[in-house]
Amino acid sequence: MGKTMKKNLRKLAETATQNEEQVSLSEERLKRKEEACQFLETPSTPSVTTSQTSSDTQLMKEKIIAALKEIYDPEIPVNIYDLGLIYGIEIGDACCVAIQMTLTSPMCPVAQTFPQTVQDAILQVPGVSGVTVDLVWEPPWTKEHMSEVAKLQLNLF
């Protein structure tokens, strides 16, 4: 392997590690947001099991990620998940989902409407009973948050 390729691979590995650490911290913060998503049960509504198995949660998370990958940034031709705008996904009791996300800039023209777009998309995932979207600005978004796929799409290597 050439020097440049090795350097790029090392850089990608470092970025992946940093992203995993950020997602872990974000998921901890999202746990506190879980109370904002409440499932209201009526007598005619079947009971929802609150003790999901880890495989159920993982499957739900994969479906949520697939829904997020259908949403594209209006200014950059990359989906918001690969673009690195999603900082955390938390699935709580009764399949309430809490999302922590950012935008590429606080001056983004869709800052007022994009969280609702994300919420609407996730509510379409079968089994999701509620969604809260928390728009955050820390840490600020940088291109280092982007996945390899997004960087390749935008020729950022």
C-alpha cells in the first residue's frame, strides 16, 4: 500500500473512533430526553411491551437509520445520516424515539422545519409510537462527522 493510502486509512480509523465516542455521549444525553416522549395508552389500545430485547431494539434502530437515510440535506446531495447530522438515536420504553441532531450551520435555511421532517419520517417506521427531536449546536458539525460513503460521494478524500 502506498503512503497516502495508509495515511488515509489511519485518518478514517481515527475519525470512526471519534464518531463512536460522540454517539455514545449523545446517547447518554438522549436518555434524559426520554421523558419528553410519552406513550398514552387507552383501553382500546393494545398494551405495548416496554421490555424490548436488545435484538428488537437493534432492529428498530436499523429501521430508523434507513428512514433517516431517505432524508437529504437540501444543500448537499447526501443523506443526513451519512452527512453526520444525527448525533444520537435512543429507543426508550413503549418504542418512543429520541433523536439528537444538528445542522451544517445555525444559519441553515431549513433550521425551523428540518426537525419536523425528521420526526415525520421516523413516525412512519412501524412500531415507533412517538418521537422527539432535539436540535443541538454542540459539538458543531464539521466534515469529520461525515461517513466514508458521504466523503466519497463528495470527493473529499
